[in-house]
Amino acid sequence: MNTQPEQQTAPENNPAQITLLKIREWGACSDGRDWFREKFPQGGTYGDVMTGLYADKRYGDARWLANKAFDVKNIDSAFIESDVRSIIAATEGVDVDSGNYARAGFSGDYARAGFSGDYAQAGFSGNYAQAGFSGDYAQAGFSGDDARAGFSGYGAQAGFSGDDARAGFSGNDARAECTGENATIAFAGMNGSVSLGKGGAASLAYYDGTRTRFINIYEGEDGIEAGVLYTVKNGEVVRR
């Protein structure tokens, strides 16, 4: 019987690729390694692995992987788009409203919601919320800890007051404001803007005339202040 060998190393410069060797280096538990070996013997993209974890209700493992992999030092556009797709896929089937102008509020922990229409508005006050927005001009607020959100449309706006938020934006003109600690925010679209709380980090995309590049910012370093909105102009981080 032919079997596929395990993939041990990720393709060079591909932070979106997750392998058994990588999760071993990150200190994955034996049960998690067994699950990964069975589901992804040749490795998988970050988004596919996250989708698989949520499908199997391995929420703790999903949070662990997000904390390990969602590092702005290693994020690129493929990683951000993979993450956004995984969140939207994970919230399929739990749509609050597929039409435009949907509005919804969630107060419990572990809330999951997906919005596919434009101009969606949603608020989440519990911990571990997970939300995906594929329409344009979405607005969302998260006050609980460990929120995870993905936005693929243009003009998305999101606020995070809880700690340890993770969010990805693949559309242009997105804006994220974080007052909680240790948020990690990533933008693959152009003209993104972000404000960070204590310990926060963000990756902002810009076009240099030849290709898309990323600038990483960290609260407390290089003059980046908490509560100040930043964007990239002409390849430089500036206040907005």
C-alpha cells in the first residue's frame, strides 16, 4: 500500500504553511500532534488547519495555533488571506443574516457568526468570539478577550477592547482600533489603519510601485504609542 510521507519542513519563506516539524518546535502536545499527523500528513496551510480544528471542535488547539503562528514578524499577504478565509469558512452555516445591513449582538462566550452581506454591524461582549465578514463596510466591536475576526470586504471597521485579539483584513481601507492588550492585527489590503493597546502589534501593507510590502509596528517601540491611529504613507508609518 502506498502512503504519503509526512512533510517535515515548510516551503521557504511561507509562514502560511504548517508542518508537523513546526508544531513540534512550538511545543504542541502529543494529542495535538497525533491529530495533525492524521489530518495533514503532508502539512497544510494555516487557514486549512484552523478550519479543520474548528470543524472538529478543538477550540483550545485553535487558540494555541493562532497564538503561535499569528506573528507579525512572519506574516505575509498569503497568510492573512488564508486566515481570513479560514474564519469565514469556520462561520459558514452560522450566518446571522446573508443580506445587507444585518445587525446582531452577542453576549455569551464562544459566539460564532458569519456575515456575507454589505454594511453588517455586530457586537460581541463575550470571550472567544469568532466572526467572519465577507461583505463590504462591515462594522464590528469586540469587548471580550481572545476574539478572532476576519474581514474580506472593503472599508471594514473593527474595535477590540478585550485582550489578545487576533484579526485579519484582506480588503482595502480597513481600520482597527484596539484598546485591549496584546492584540495582533494584520492587513493585506491597502490603506489600512490601526491603533494599538499595550503590547499590541500590527502588520500594514503598502505598494512601493513594484510590489506589495509590509511594515510591522509594535506598541512601545520606534515611537509607536498606544491609542494613536497609524497608517503607511510613501513607505513610512505616520499618524492618521
